[in-house]
Amino acid sequence: MKALIFAAGLGTRLKPLTDTMPKAMVPIKGKPLLEHQIMKLKASGFDHLVINVHHFADQIVDFLRENDNFGLKIDISDERDLLLETGGGVKHAAHFFADKEPFLIHNVDILSNVDLQKFYAENAQKAKVSLLVNERKTSRYLLFDEAKRLVGWTNMQTGEVKSPFPNLDVDKCEKYAFSGIQLFSPEIFPLMDSSFGAKFSIIDFYLSIADKVEIKAVVDKNLQLLDIGKLDTLQMAEEVISCL
């Protein structure tokens, strides 16, 4: 099984740590965040990883080399010239997934209790994209119909709505928060045409094709998740790692 780890971000909310290292190399219980993700993926049966890099990319490349890629096949999707955002990052890495098998996408800064092997086995063939979601409180939600198919996105604070369905009734939609963990079928790479350019959001891409392609929610009511986005979450991350 293959997985793409998003590790290219600037990590601005973790300054000043990320003034000298990428977010992926921030230590949690004495080991870089990236190592924790790699080892979880390895234990879950993923044997080929692709990691995108941009900010202090050499530190990640050197770290992997020094650890012999942790016994896995690991490729680097190099974004040093331009940070491509999530959608552009997936598009840039497309050539690593030429076998057309669905692959996992996992944000490097997300810790969770999800069984990744089970998530892949149960959902890889069900939809072109499967988004792991839950009902946690947030300001921005993905919107789904009663069949759990993606129909839109909303910002609850501003009232902004994005959807390919012009008459969407937001009040009738099911609202879920995205986990940063998803399954992606290479069959939809051709839909990432030139109109998107090189740099774009994966969610904006999904919203542009949701009326043509089945993008489904996988709701995990027992999901425990921590987004390591700010300095005050680092101590929480130490506790979460100990429990996973």
C-alpha cells in the first residue's frame, strides 16, 4: 500500500521552532513528528511512502537517509522551488502513483487513533475519494448529503458557502470536520487539468468535481484527533503519543 505524507508546509503557527526546522522535524517525545507518522504507517502495512518537501527540505531528506528510510521505499516529491498547497502537492506527486491503486494521504501534523489499515481496506474501493471526518466543533465544515456524498463547504463564522450545486440548502446538509486523512484514487488525476495551475487547494478541487465524481465521508464517531498547529499543542501531543 502507498501513502503520501504532506510535510511541505511552512509551519508558521509553530514559530519560533519552525524558524530553524520544518514542522515535520519538530520533536515529540524525543522523535521528529515525521518519524511517528512513518512508523504508524509502516505498522499499518504501508510499504511505499511519498513525502512532499519544501521548508528546510534538506533536513527531511538527510533524516530519511540517515535512518535508511526506516526499511521502507520512500520517495521525495520535491516542492523546493514552489510550495504547491495540498491540491498542487497531490498533482505534483502523481507520477509516483502510476499503478492506479488508491493511496492514503495523511497530513504530517495530525495525530489520531484511527486504524489506518482498516480505513484503507474498508474504503479504498468504495469511492474515488474517501474523507475521514467526525463531528467535532469547528468554524469550517464539509457538507454532505444523506448518502454521505460531498456537496459543499461552509465557513460558519462568515456564512461563506462553496458548492457546485447552485441551489444547495446548507441547513439540510450533514456537517462534518475533516481530519486531514483521506483516500485518493489516481483515476481522477486527469481532472486536475491546466485550469487549476500548479498551486491549489485539494478541497477546492474536490468542490469543483463533487457534482461529477463520488467523494464520500467516512464518519468515525470514536475518532480522537490532535492537530499539532500551535506551540500549546506540543505538550498535548506528548500525551497523545503515549496513548496511541
